[in-house]
Amino acid sequence: MESAGSQGKSGPEQAAFRAALERFGQLLRAILIEFPTSAGALINDESVGRRLAVEFERWLRDPASMPPWWQNLQMAQVFVQPPSQSGQPFNLGSALKVDAAPPLMAQNHFIQTSQRVSGLTARWSQLQAQLAMHWNTIARTAGERFIGRATISSTALDLTTIRKLYDWWIECAEQAYAATVHTDDFCRTQAELVNVTTSLLLEQRRQVESFAPMFGMVTRSEVDALRREMKRMQTEPRPASGRRASKGPRRKVKTR
Amino acid sequence: MSDSPGDLAAAWSEFNRRSIDAAMKLREASTAAVGCSLKTEVWRQDKVALYRYLPLPFIQAARAKPVLICFALVNRPYVLDLQPDRSLIRRLLAAGLEVYLIDWGRPDESDSDIGLCDYIERYMGACVQHVLKSHGSKALNLIGVCQGGTFSLCYCALNPQHVANLVTMVTPVDFQTPDDLLSKWARHLDMDSIRRAGNIPGAMLTGLFLSLAPFRLMHQKYVGLLDHVLDADEAERFVRMEKWIFDSPDQVAAATAQFVQWFYQENRLIHGSVELGGRRVNLQRIRQPVLNIYAKQDHIVPPSAVTALRRYIGSRDYTEKAVDTGHIGLYVSRTAQEHVPGLIASWIRARA
């Protein structure tokens, strides 16, 4: 028997389960509020279809609905302080409130770093905006496809019907999603976003590396160098130990 | 949700009741262990281990060379032995085969320099040698799964003398077929920067795979649990699968960068330009019998990426088998369990 990573604990799978049910519950609630008197009665299919399409689109426009991979890319937000808030490009010195940072670092290097980070941050924001446009397209197309397919005429609006509509919507959303995420434009945007995010991560690491010695902290490069050295020592054959290794004549041990 | 309450208020309370019931069943099942067959570690180097599965009692050993299974780096291999009724390994044991499994372990930052050559030639090579030595055999049966299948193809092309028969399951060969979404997403990545950023967190990889079909995998799958009352076995099976899906080890920076660049971006495997330890991987050198199994509804490795194999290998004894399931379904679905292990066992025995 093997234990999996999250065994016994509330893992990401349980969070995903809760999130999915919460979404479906919201959908049910919206229908319940919109059509309170239609319980069990025949309802107008078009109005329900449109109402559901609005609800689904609202759901899709929520950033929390974005695929997990995209949400991972949001991590770069730690680098991004919108100009309207700070007016300055990100730098670790100010983030750490180290007022003395510029004098301690070479001024030129500091400016170059700030400019580089600023450029990357601006590009990162542009790419996020482009990705959001793709996401909007997916939401809109999914809604259109859904309205085109959702025919529930002469049907009582019960849980089974709503569940069926939900399945249709999932199908429409997957189709709209696939149509977008296979396009060259999307693939390039997403890849560049990953690349810029990585560059920002590396830039942040470089900044930490330049600050760490000021606080007497070990840097990542030093730890990596140490690991490499330890590996080298482990893999290299050990020299024969003690006297046996010595090529000189063995000393005779005096015996009493 | 097959009962029609006919009343939305009733529907709402029914939804709540089933949600709570499912949540409780899943919580009760959360301690379900994964991996069911007895195994013993017979070799280890760094974080890589080789396991030998103990033969099942009262099963007569088949007249066949030992079987070595090579799984992908991107997920844990216990999915092949998830629970007694969903275990490829157990069924191979029941067919009397000797089964070994390579477990790549859970790498950390100290492993970030490990490359594909280390994985395929050093670790996998050592595992093969260990099995051969233990059985006094010159060759074994190699089963490669997903990325592990790609590794197995490389190993087999470089060391054909050690592989008697090769089985590949959902194994990408042509990494640039038009329906391969992962390939399209990987095409423009700057793998040098990504490598320098260090190991890739497993959670990120899980997110990537879920993002291939996010609405089905992140929503519909869970809502579907409310369609009927879950029984305890069903809840346990679901929890085991979920644990496996979310249990991706971190990916070694160097090997991942090489894999994405060489295979996804440059499609080197079919062009014969993968080089490991100074030797070129030429698929034409694979002349032993090959059984290539794929899933018809695979959204991770599309069938077109798998079936390309027949065009590039030198083998004349080539069998292809399609199973009507998805990528993960090929490991655990009932359909796959009914057909795949029996097919592999009989195919191997016929070539003993």
C-alpha cells in the first residue's frame, strides 16, 4: 500500500469538488429566483435558455473559473503593482523597505534592473489582457452555442432538466474553449505569458540574490553550488583511507 | 438526479441533500490507500527505485521473460495498481508473469540537473540490468506507459539486445500532430529560461493537464457524483483516482526542458535526432515484436500521435490495439481492465 500526497487531509481534490458543487448550486439558485412561480409548470424555453446563458457567461467571466493552468500564471501578480497605485516599477528594495538599497548596489545596475522589470511587467499585463480577450470570446461563443442548442419546450423545469441543460452547457463551453485554445494566436500569447512570467521569476531571484548577502543569508546559487559539490564528492571514487593509501614504506609497529 | 422532484424548491433541497451525502462519503473515503499488490524494493539509486511484485499465491508461473514497467515521470505509477479490481499489475501477476516496476520517485531541487540521458540510460539501464541479472536472462519484456513509453522506445532503440518484446501504452511518438493541444501549447515556450527557473512544481503540471478540458474535468465530473447515491466502494474508487490526479511529483528542470524541446518542439524522435550519451536514437533499430495500445478518446496523447509508431520502427511483428476510453481510462476503466491486461499477457506468452 502506498500513501498518496494528500492522504487523509483536505486536499486540492476536495477543494475542486466543493467549488464545482458551489457553482452548480449558484446556477440552481439563480433559476429558482428567476422563475419562482414556474415550479412544476411548463415554462418558456427561450427565456430560460437566455437566462441560463447569462448565468453561464457570468460564471465564465469570473476569474476563478479560469482553467487552473491560467490561474497559475496569475502568480506573477506579486511582481505587478499597477502604475496607478505605486507609480513606480517593482523593485525588491522598496518592497522590503530597504531605503539604503540603491547606495549599497551599483546605481547603474539598479536602474538597469528596474527598467528590465518594468518592461517585463508591462508586457505581462498586455499578455494578460490578450488572454482575457480570448477568455471573453470563449464565454460569448459558449453562450451562443448554448442558446442555439437549449430546447426545453413543454418541459417542467425540474432538477433533471436543469442537470441536462448543465451538461449541454459544459459541452458548449468545451467546444468554444477548444476552438480558441487551438488557435495559433492563443498558443503564442499563452507561451509568451509563461516566458515573461518565468523571466520575472528569474529577475526576482536575481534581486533576492543581490540582497541576500547584505543580510548574511545564503543565496540560491551558493546552495546549488554546494549541492553540485556534494554530488561530485558522492560519485567520485573515494581515495583509499589512512596509511594504506600512503605509498611510503609501512612503518613497523613495535611490539613489546 | 433521475428523480424528478417536479418542484424547484424540492430540487433545491434534493441538491443540498445529495451534496452533503456525497461530501460525507468522500470524506469517509479520504483515508483509502492506493496500491494494492505486495511488492519489494530490489534496487535503488538516488530517488529512483525498482520494485518487484510478489507472485500471487496459487498462480502458476508463465513461461515468459520478466516484465519491466516504465511509467511516466509526470505522475505516480501506483495508478497501475490502484486497487484489486483496477490493477493492470495484479492482472499481469494473475497471468503468471514476473512483474517489475520503475518508480522515478519524487525529485527535489537537488535533482534539477538530471537529464533524459540519466533517466533513460543510467537509471532505466541499471533497472534493466538488475532484472536481467536476477533472472539470468539476456532480454526482458518492456512495457512503457505514456512518457515512459517514449523512454522505452529510446531505450529499446539504443539497447535492442536487452528487450525481447516491447509494449507501448498511450505513448506519444509523433509530437506534432494537428490535434495535439499540449504540443501546440509547448511549441513557443522558452525552455532555457524555464530550466533556469528550477524544477517545475507538480501542482502546476496537474493544472496544465486539467486545463486541456477544464469544464469536464473541473466541474462536470464532480456534479456528476450527485446523479445517484454514492456507495462506499464507488466513493473510495473516486477518491483514489482524485488523489492520483492531484499527486504529481515536481518535474526535474533539466529533463523537462530536454523533453519539451527535443520531443514537443523539435519532434526529434521521428526525425531520428534524439541523442543520448552520444548515441542517436534510431527507431528503425526496434525490430522486436511491438504491441502498441492507445485510447480512442485520449485528450492528452491523441491517437494520431501514438499510431505514428508503425511508420518509424523496423519491426515486422507490429500489433496495434485501440481501446474505447480516455487516457486515464486506459489505466483504470472497467473496459480497459477487461481487455488490456489479458491482451498484454497473451501477446507476451505467445512470444515467449
